[in-house]
Amino acid sequence: MKLLITLLLAAAAYGCGVPTYAPNSRVVNGEDAIPHSWPWQISLQYKSGSSFYHTCGGSLIAPNWVMTAAHCISSGRTYQVVVGEHDRGVLEGDEQVIAINSADIFVHEGWKSSSVSNGNDIALIKLSQIAFLNDAVQLGCLPASGDVLPNNYPCYISGWGRLNTGGALPNVLQQALLPVVDHETCTKRDWWGSTVKTTMVCAGGDIKAGCNGDSGGPLNCQAADGRWEVHGIASFVSSLGCNALKKPTVFTRVSAFNDWIDKIISNN
């Protein structure tokens, strides 16, 4: 009960989706994000030897819960989460490094690593300790269950993914404007076709896109009340490259999984 009260007080103090530092209105052809303007963005890191390395993004959705992509998780690996990160090459003082227990990683039971296009590319990670919420670390809002954004709705992807296909990972958090591509358009034969399911959301495409290393990170979309909501979890891009024409970045649509998220968190 004491832990629950702490969580509720922290969440109440900061709310969700309202960064202290407003984002601009590298991700491929993106730009440096304003430091801590996406304060729910996390770096998921795996251990190799004695060091940890960035592998995926994710979103802090409760003081001790992170949402990421199922394909970011490999059994047998040791993970940690870094919140409050901006420049991965510099210790800036806002970072909080939090260990992860393997038993506290919950991959959607419908996920199949052999076929990302089957969907259900979502996982939740319970942190071994509560993230301290402050100006650099805040919670991302979840959209209402079933919420589907219209075509061309302006959203931003953020992450430390490759700056171009096969390129280097940046140190500084990148962002790019990725307008939503509605399901009708994204499933056209010369777009993604039947690969894209109704539990996914497409955004961007040629010129601007997500890339390797952005996986698991948020698609940030501003609601009518001004709060930013995490509508997508970066899932996959085209084998033709990160910014192929008519092959927008595909995200897990968060609003299709509200019940699953609630179940996992309430049961654990």
C-alpha cells in the first residue's frame, strides 16, 4: 500500500505527456531533440562482457513500468533501462540507470519472433526500482482504448536509431515529424499491403522514418488538450531501407493493447 501511494503521488505531481521542456514543432533526416523534451523516452540496453549497449527505445508509462517492443527482448540477455538520457556520449547528471530482473519482462503472448507482421509487438518491463520523476524524467500518456488517428495527423518519432540505413547510432536523441498514414492507404498493394494489420499504425515514409535502434520507442502525438500521447511503438521498416518510398515506419498501435497493458500491470 505504501508503494502504491508513492506511485500515485509521483504520477499526480507530474501527470503525463506534458514535458517541462517543450519539443520542437536523428531518426532518418531528423534533428537533435531539445534535451528532455521527450522525458518518457528511455534507452533499453543489453549487457555484453562488462558493458551495456543501447539496443532499443521505450516509454516510461508508470514510475516503475516501461513499454517497448517485443522484438527488442531476447531470452538470456541481461538488460538495464536508462531514464533521463539525452546525449549517450556524455554523463550529464540527469540519467538514472535501473537494473532489470529477467522475471519482470513481460512479452505479449501473441508475439511470434518468426513473423513480425503477425503483430502483438509489445512488451512491458517492470523496473527493479522506481524512477524518480523530475523535469528530465516524466511519464508518457497512453491514448484511449481503440483510438485511431486520421490520415496525416502530425506525430513525432524519437530515438537513438541509425541516422541512415546501415549508418551509425547518434549520441544525441533525435526526433522527426512523421505524419500518420491511415490504414486504408498503408494497406494498398504498392504500399505495405496485407503486412499491416489493424493493430498497427503507419507513419512517415519516404525522406523521414525510423531506423534500427529506434525500435520500441514512441510515436508521440499531441492530443487536443495539449498532452502528448504515445500512440505507437516502433516495430519495423522495409527491407529496402529505413526510408523507402511508400513504406512508412510501422508501429504497434498502443490503443489496441490498453486491456493487455492494464492486465499485466495490475497482476504484477
